[in-house]
Amino acid sequence: MGQRAQRVTCGAFTTLLPTGDGHLSYDPTGLVKGWMVGRAGSVTVTGPTQLWADIWAPTLFVGGVPARQAFEADAVGYSAFTL
């Protein structure tokens, strides 16, 4: 498996991954049965501050299309990579 490195000289990043059982976060909308989100993959957010990277990563992991639209409209200076 290859590795990819990203140099961060200023700013912050957060990567959100599911736990071993595939569950990580609760869906605050209740749209997911049982409220537990059981999706594969990860979300990494980079940007100027750790606070907002930490807020956006779980939001994007749980929130689907509406969260992505809000991120693209409001998260100036941040980028996200989703697997």
C-alpha cells in the first residue's frame, strides 16, 4: 500500500475514521436508524484553525450532501478529502 504525505507548515488538520466496528458518530437528525452512523471511509479537513477542522470533519462524516454544501459555501480557507 502506498503512502501519501501532506506537509502542513501552518494551520491544522483533522481526520475522522470509524472505529473497528464501523461505527463512529451519531446522526443528530435521526435519519439513520438507531442514530448510529455506520459508514466506511474517512474525512480529512485542512484549514487555518484546529477548532474548525475539528468541527467540520465529523459534520462532513455524518451530514451527507447538506453538510458538504454548507462546507463549500461557508468554510473559506478549508478543504476536505473524503474516502
